Amino acid sequence: MRATFMYEAGDVRVQDAADPVIEQPTDAIVRVVRSCVCGSDLHPYHSMTAADGPVPMGHEFLGTVEELGSEVSGFQRGDLVIAPFAFADNTCEFCREGLHTSCPNGGFFAAGVGGAQAEAVRVPQAQGTLVKLPNDVDEKLLPSLLTLADVYGTGHHAARQARIKQGDSVTVIGDGAVGLLAVLSARQLGAERIILMGRHKDRTDLGRFFGATDVIAERGEEGIAKVRDISGGHGTHAVLEAVGHMPAYEMAVGAVRPGGVISRVGVPQYEDAPVGFGSLFGPNVTLTGGPAPVRAYIEELLPGVLDGTVEPGRVFDRTVTLEQTPEGYRAMDRREALKVLVTP
């Protein structure tokens, strides 16, 4: 089969790879119908060394079941399924608490198992991981359904972890796909004022469509000052940080009001960050977030996608074939595309 590998920063290749096979009785083989390039894929695209490559890429996909291990039930060949970016058994104490990303029998696609920017994928813990979709689903819904594998669930996780409630004010840092779907999710949870910090008009226009009431293009201290000005001088109840770099965290600290919550879902590219008296401790600010257990949210979010009342798939603004995946990386890296859909 053909699959995508990253060799080092800026070097993505589509090449022949071994076909995935059942390795454990809890596995399934899924033929990929739709995949995509994630904003988090750009972190290694910027920084990975040749010594760390090549690695398989891609962790979000829809597909059809091709083969099932002997211990997998509830599915049959040909079923259309969503695969969350983290596989999990869905039965352990962490999964039962909705924290599938901490499943002791789980892990992440492309990290030790095959990547999803490929023709087919081995899915460990298939019975707990995969979610069956209607086989007669309208093809126009596939992009929106694909967002349930990661970015919609991740935006929802950011908003849920921030404890957003009716009437709250929210700042969203980052106008990538996750940031825009965090805007959508904050609106769904009842936020009244949603400030989107982004500087790309096509993206912030989509953010307004999803529910942003204000857009701030400025960054750093100037951006913080604008948030505080808009929010009555104190900052907002919640800040959803969807970037992962230190300047975004520093803006979050500056934009949150006393007693508020900073919820981070941008994969942090740092280990040390201010948490002392002057940053979080003194104003009683809560710091939360993490990799989204999207498997816990799919059943909740799926009905709105299937009936068309929610359109998270609008974040996809370019489609490439699998062979063109390296072009998708370049387009996203140059901010020429918001999120790239990959078809077989």
C-alpha cells in the first residue's frame, strides 16, 4: 500500500509500505476513506531531525472495515467507521471516566502503529475505538464526520474543560481548525461573548460564522490589552489556547480574568511556563486542558453532524489525493490552507 512518512523537518514523502495485518485478536484493519493533515503535524514538520525519521504520519480518519480480529464484535466488513486519534479499550477505569487518552491499553495513531495518511490502517483495540456510522451516509457529510476524529472533539474538549456556562465571556487563541471549532463549541455551551484572536481574515470570517462576536488581530501585550478593553478591563472567564507555543500561553495568562480558566489543547512545545503568584496562583486561575479524549464525545456530537445542523467540516478548504499529501503540508505551513482533506 501507499503511506505518508516524515523523514525530517520539511521532508514528507508518500511511498510504498507493508500492508497492515491483524497482529492481536483485538485489532481491525480499516481501509481509509478520508484522512487529513492536522495542525499538530506541523510541529514535527518544523522541528524533526533526520535521526528521528522516518515516521508514519496522520491520526484522523474515516474508513471501512476490511478485516476483524477474533475478539472484535459489533462490526462487519464494509462498515463505515470513525477512528478517534487515540485508540482505547473503552472499558478500563480511565475510559469509563471519559479519559480515553490515558487508557493503559491505548495509544495514539502514527506513534508505534500505522499512520492514517495511508491507504489502510491497523486499529488496535478496535471494538473500543471505532464508532460505526450509517452506511448510507451522504458523502457531503464526510468532511464534518472526519472532524469528530480530532478537531471538533478537541475544540469541544477545550470548552468543556474550561467549564463554560451560559453567559460566559471566552477568548480563543488561534485561528486554526481547532481554534475555530473551539469557538463553535463555546457557543454551543452558551458563551455570550467570544473573542477570537487571529489575523487571517478568511479564517476569522469562518470564526464569526461559528459564533465569534469579536476578532482581535494583535498579539502579545497589545492583544491582551484589547481583550481586557473589550471584556470590561478584567479579562474573560475562559481562555481556550489552541496554538501550543509559549507566546500563546503568555497571552492566555494575560487575557484570563481572576477566578477564570485557561484550557490548553494546542500541543505544548515547551515544558516550563509561568504558574506562580503573579501569573496563576495570585488571581486563582485554573490551568487545564490536554489531549482530547474524543472517543468520549463522539456520541454526543454525532447527531448534529448527521442531521446537518452543525457543519464543522467547513474547516476543510483544500482537498488533495494521498499522493499529493506533501503539497497539503506545504499549503498549511504557508497558511495557504486552513486544513487539508486527504482522499485515497
